[in-house]
Amino acid sequence: MKINAISSSLLLALPVLFGFTGRNKGVTDPVRREAILTAGRWKLTDNYVRYTVKGKEQRHSKWHTLDTCFKDNQMKFGKKKVYYDQGLLKCNAAARRIDSSFTWRLDNDEDVMWMESQVYTQPLYIEYLSDSFLEVNEFHYFGDSAFIKVYKHLP
């Protein structure tokens, strides 16, 4: 089955969340995590590659490579659904501006968020969560590298 343009955009914009041992993950309490995620909207503000060179963590911003149509996107986590707003600059002019075809749930260990639709399921690994920011790894790790997306919490 084909993933429609909105679902493809949603998957591009959504994070995959994974925490490293010893890394500050921010809020870890399961009830508090869900309350933070569902309180307000989240706007994509950065994406970067994180990797290690000679034992030192490096970050390389990839924000400049992201299509402009993704830079005004926002998400709202409802009780079970994700409401994805493509903003004014839609990547596909024919697509609906707001898509709610995905559901979400936190895994038992609260470090994994599952995003599910009728045609696709993706685990998202939480890197960091606070009242202000959500950092997620959208892909599995390749060696010491991680692909991180940063969302700012909007009231």
C-alpha cells in the first residue's frame, strides 16, 4: 500500500525517540510525560545529526537542508490521536492542512512513543522531554550517529 502525501509528511516531521544511558532525558515520570506532551502544540525548530569523534559528542545542524514547507509544521498530541498541522506552506498543495490519521501511545518504559496509522507503524525514541522542548530520534542509530529533531512547546 502507498503512504499518502500527508502521512509521508507526518512521518518526516515526527520524531523517533531514544535515550542513551547516562544522558539527561529531562522529565521521566510517565504521568508527567503524557501531561507535557498533551498540553499545547509542538513546533519543529531544529534537526541535527549527533555523533561521536574521539570520545567527544559532536552536533551538526541539518536545519538548512530541510524543505521550507516543513519549517512551519506543528503537532498536537490528543488523548489518542496526533493532530498534524502542515501550516501555511504545505509540501503538497492538494493535501489537507490538518491530518489526524495517526494515533500515538507511550510504551511501557515511556522512552518509546509508537505512531500508528492504517498503513504504517513507527517507534519513536525519546531523547529529551521538558515543559519547553521535545527531542526525538527519528531513525535508528547508525554506529554512534543519531538523527534528532527538536520541537518547541507552544502554549
